[in-house]
Amino acid sequence: MGFKAKARKNKPQNADKGAEKKKSSAGEVPCAVKSCDRFADKKLGGRSLSFDDATEMWGSGNFVSTEGRVRVCKSCYRAWKKENKNDDMY
Ligand SMILES: [Zn+2]
């Protein structure tokens, strides 16, 4: 069947206003490190570390964990990575 209706383009003008939730740099997931107020959203480069990793880096009580994972922002992750650069960085 080679004939798919391509006429989808003509969609009615729905009110698409106000649907712009996506702000450029605001995130939804706060960084787990308490002294940090950035966001750990994936789209912002956030990563998750294990509880143990985070404890070694920031000390217990200085971050919050979510179900055993610790969501940190990009810069916290980079800080952690720097301290733990025994791994390859590729
Ligand atoms: Zn952070």
C-alpha cells in the first residue's frame, strides 16, 4: 500500500498558546548536593551517582539520595569526576 495520506499537515489551528513550558535553562530536578542550587536534569547534563560515590565526595548528610541514586548537576558531576579520574574519560 503506497498511499498514505500525507494530508496531515493541514492540521487545524489549535490553540497552542501557553504550551511553552520549556524554559531554556530551568530544570526540574534539583541537584542532590545541598550546597548546590543547580539542576540535575538530564537535559542539563545532570548525572546520577551511587550513594557510596556521593558519600565519598561530599560526605553523608551533605546530599540527598533518591532510591539509592544521587542526582547531581553537571558541575557537581564534573567535580566528582575530577576526584575520581582513575577511569577513562572517553
Ligand atoms: Zn550540583
